[in-house]
Amino acid sequence: MLYLRNLIYHPTASPTAILKAINLELAPQQMGLIVGPSGSGKSTLLEILAGLAHKTAGQICWRDQELTPEALQRLGGLVFQFPERHFCGHTVLEELRLGHPELNSEKIYQALEAVGLSYLSLQAGPHTLSGGQQRRLALAVQLIRQPYLLLLDEPTAGLDWSMRRQLVNLLAKLKQDWSLLVVSHDAEDLAAIADRCWTLSQGELQIADPASFASGATSPQPAV
């Protein structure tokens, strides 16, 4: 169970806090969806949960244990908005083995199968893949790490409707084994599989009904 308690992020260069007293709970095998416009603090929140940025105040807990940034790096696996920009391997195999040179073929196949890429040639170049395949490969890279929490930043951005639908179906499958926290500015596709939804605006998080995103109208409530 992930708990955020009064999480604040206020860098010294900013006149106001970017994240203001964020409270959130997410159970295992649930998908949480945070919806908000660009600049609302969505990506910053994921970077904090991935241990890449440090909170100013508040608590981040997994079950009953408060987590340090180092522990968060082990707990969470972050897939960036455009993961292809972060690929370093010349082949799919190299990309999957980065940081894991001992990885055997069975683990590699399991990761690719989990994201629907078991048919892919391990010698294919990551940058030659389609947009949807690149998102799936980025997920496979994180699954190899065996995180408890998958963090996804705008996973459907830039994909056509068919690829978006395939990715949504994949996330619905992955939440059977992992906790997922997804941020997006466009909730319509993702809200259908979300267990919990929030809106984030000017650093303030509020609970929203997943069903309300289909009509484009939300009824926010204070987050707990």
C-alpha cells in the first residue's frame, strides 16, 4: 500500500510550492490515475516517487515504512512520457540488459511476453520500433527490475487510437500483478481501467470519480 501524507515540493527557486500537501493512497494491484494540465506538477510527483527528486516535506510510505529516495528508486519503476528518448542500447537485447549483464534468456523472454513483445527480434534497434512497441519495451525494461510500483508519465501521448487501445489493454493486464500510478492530461481512455482517480491543478490534488471523465466533467473532492 502506497501512502502519501501532506507531501510538499517547494524548490527554493520557485515562489510557490509546486506540490501542496498531497495526500494519496493506492492499494496493491490497483491503478491510480492523476489527471491534470501541463505544468500542474504531475511529472514532478512521479519523479519524487521514483526517487529522482526530493520532497520538501511530508511522508511517503509503503505499507508502514517511510521511504528514502534510495528506497523509492528500488520500489518504483518510472516510464517517461517519451521513453524512446532515454533508450541507450543499440538493440532490444542491449536495452533490456543495461544494468543487468547477468540476465538470462528466460527472464528476457518473460519480460517481453508480459508486454506483448515476445515476437520481437532481440537484435532489432529500439529506435526502429513503432511508437506503441517503444512504450511496451520501456515497460519491459522496468519489469525486469521487478518494482512494486509502476509509474507512467502520459503513456498514451502521441499514439494513434489503435495503439492507445492496445496500451490500455496492456495496463489493465499489468495491474493484476503490480500497482500502477499513471499521470495524464487526457483521461478518457485510461479512466475506464482506473481504480482510483484524482485531478491535479496548481499543485493541489483532489479525488475524482473515474466515470466522470467520460463526459469531461469532474466533481472533485478533497483527497485522502
